[in-house]
Amino acid sequence: MTDMWFKGPVAEAVQTVTTKNLVFLVFIYDDSEQSQQLYTTLANEHLVQLIKQKTVAFKMQKNSEEAAMFGQLYPISRVPVVYYLLQGILKEFSTENSTSDEIMQKINTLCPAQPVKQRAATDRKNQNQQLKKEKKADEDYKREIKQQIAMDRTASSSKKPNPSSSSQPSVQVIQHNQCNLNIKQLDGTSLKHSFASSDTLGHVSQWIDANRTDGDMPFQLFAQFPNRDFNIGDEQQRLIDLRLCPSATLIMKPIKNATSAYHRPKKSSGWLDSIYSAGDTVYQSVSAAAAYLVTPTHAPEPGQRLGGESREERQTYNGNSVNQEKKSRG
């Protein structure tokens, strides 16, 4: 029974409660028979194990200095009594008439399901596992692309004409039927899809709009090795004509100052209507003069994030003084 009681000062007990996120159990007693009865109830074998596992148990004699200090924060209306505090807030109490099962139920109800530090460690572990899965998937995809390139080179070598069989050298043209694209989104994640080599870059942009997971910010496509920025005039070009076959990586770049050709708010009023109307007039004039340009699909309107938090005012006990925390709704 005595093993479950905290041996150090109250301040140290409070520090342990805060660090481990446990229930603070305080037993205040005197020399009466009722105190002995409650003490005997707390000595239940199963209850002792639960108290040692999920609480920091501290006992105080009624007339002690520690009990007097504790009473300034949490009024002691009767003795004996067992107080249950969580994060400095008085949640429950028990008297000599409480049974061991009732006390165990109160402790299990108040005890947090998982300590804060343990929960944070679990979250970090899950994030690391997710990163490993994404890295492995990206490596597998790159390996498949290399194998496809090697197979294409082998097929190309086997189709080259024998110089001794013809006096006139010929050029062998390889036709690719598929285009494997790795598309890097604005948040760094990847989309992978196989298109027909005859599909246009505009078809790819439409597929990205329907399948992207990084939001709806307007974007422009960019390719590397060699570096190329694709514009509206490239939308009607075939992937094979843009030298994106058999495989390539496209990078989405945000268009921070998108004009009305890419994006226009759904609703406007007053002088904004005049600006959009003038912009439309200029754009239509330019489009009529350059008929070969293709008007891109309007980008979705960015959403608005609303957030807030609510807090409460509470009183906490650190063993020596009261901590007042006043919080207001944001």
C-alpha cells in the first residue's frame, strides 16, 4: 500500500504529473475511523496497481502545512476525502463511502488515453513511414522508366539496317505509342500517368486539373533536360512532337499573377466590373488578331480557409501557487 504514495515534495509531484500527463490523486486524512475506512478501500490490490500506473498519488494529513496550502486552492469541505485533479483542474472526489470499483472507474475515466509525448512520437513514426513509402514508389517508377528506355534502345539497335546490304544508308525512325509522364505538383507530390503519344499537351493539362491533389492554383508546365517552359501555343502540340516520348518529367509552376485569360473571379461589383470588362475587350481584340492562340481553361477559384480556436479560463496548481490562464475565443 505504501509503495503507491509519492515520496517527494508537492512541487515535485506536480511536475511529474505535468510531464507524464497523469491524474493527480490527493488523499487528505485525519485520525478518525472514517479515514481508516477510506485508507483500507484504497489498499485494494487491483486499485493499488491502477493508481501506480495512471496517477501520482499524494497523501496529506489534515493539519499539515501542505494540506493548508492545498486548501487555499481547493476548499476542503470534509475529511477524509480523495481529490482527482487533471492538468490542475479538480475533476472528481471520493469519500469513505466510495468503493474500490467506483474509485477505479473515476481514474479510468479521467486518465488520458495516450500521453502527449507518446502521441507525438506515434505521429512522427507514421509520417516517416509514409515518406519511406513515397520514396520507394518513386524509386520503383524510375527503375521502370530506365528499363523501358533500355528496351527501346535494344529494339532500335536491332532495327538498324546492315551497311553491307545496301549502298545507300537509311535513317530508322522510332515511333513511340505511349508517353509515360511523371508530373510534380505544386506541393512536391507526384502524379504518374501514361498518355498516348498523339495526345496533346492540352489533354495533359485537362487530366491534371481533374486529378491533382494540391489545390486549384493556376499553373504553367515546365520540363527539364533540356529546360523548357510551355505556353498557350504549345497546348495543341502532340506529346511526341514536343519530344516528351517515351517518358519525361513535367513540373507545375504556380502562376502568381494570373490574368483574366487564366482566371477571373465569379462575382465582382463597381469599379472591378469595369476593369474586368476592359480586360475582356483587350483580350478579345488580341485573340481576333492572333487566331492561332488557344484560350486556356479557366482555373478554379482559390478557396478561403477559415480557422479559429476556442479556449477556456482555468486555475492550475503547481505545488506552491495558482497559475491563472485566461484564454479567449480567437
